[in-house]
Amino acid sequence: MVSCVVRCQVTRPAMEAANKGALLNPCPPFYRGEEVTDEVIESTFFVGYAFKKYLLDVQQAIMLYCLS
């Protein structure tokens, strides 16, 4: 890992210092242990997988709306 990336890494202490109720939904591609620590991905702060599960459906609905 490049040393300058560590300074930009989302860590548990960073998430705990964030506003109450803060959630992390990183844009892909992100790499476990690089941009986001394993600890944050395994925590309740991380909603990325649950959110992205429905992203394609939402994108398709928007496209249908715009084309009709």
C-alpha cells in the first residue's frame, strides 16, 4: 500500500468522530484494507453492500422514467 493512502483511509476512529448517525457508502471500486479498514467494513457504519444491492433497480427505473 502506498504510504500516502494511509492518511486518507476511513478508519473506525474517523467514523466515531463523525456526526451521530453517520454511515459509510463508498463509491466502487474501493479496496478492503486500503481506502476503508476491515474494521469499518465489518461495522454498523458500513452500508455499502446493502445500498448497492438495489442500485441497478433504481438506475433502471430512472432510465425508464426519463425515456417515457
